[in-house]
Amino acid sequence: MSKIKVIPCSGIGKVFGLLARESALMVTQEKCPDDTETLCLAHVVTGDNEVVEKIKGETCITMDGCAKYCSKKSVEETGGIVVKSHKVPDFMKAHRGEEHGTGTYLTEDGWKYAEELAEIMVEEVKEIKAGVN
């Protein structure tokens, strides 16, 4: 099995976009580097040949910052197989009242939240690798 693609939204200038990107980077660079990789959503959207070839027909997890699901929709349109799709606000209930930061930096609470989002994806990577969907 090739590496699972973990594709976050771009969400530039918004804290939920930054949380999506940082959690994806935690998964692909620290927690599951041998089983996952991330690709730039801008390259997916613009149809970059190299990125499209890496996604087409491959297992993907997306983490979007809002209900527009730009990452999920773009990966699917490119031919990626989105087996798990999330949006950052869906996990906010336990974090009401916390200050997570801005579109350019995360607070201590923001980093904790990004870690929690990363752990959700790590568990999914384990399930996918084990053949459990």
C-alpha cells in the first residue's frame, strides 16, 4: 500500500485553516511519516501533474477548516479516494471558550487542539493500514 495522503485545506488567514494544516503536518512529519504524506492543496486545485498523479486512485484523508469542504471536493475531483473527511469546527464542542489563535499563529490551546485533531487522523491511519474502514 502506498502512503496515505493527508490533505488539509488552505484556509489562509483563518485559524481553522491553520489548525487543519498544523494537524496534518503533525501526522505526516512526526506521528506517521512512514505511512502518510501531505500534498499542497493549491497544487491539487491547479492540477499540477505531479501532484495529480500522486493522488489519483489513492487513499486520502482530508481536514477542512469550514463547511465548504474545499480539500475534500478538490481531492475527489482530482481522482483521490477520500476515505475520511473532517472539518475542524466539528470537534469544537469540548473546546468552547478556548482561544486558539489567528490565521498566522496558534496559542497554547490551539496547539493542544491541533494535537487532538492529529491524533484522530493517526487512529484513522492505523485503521486504514489494518484494513478496517
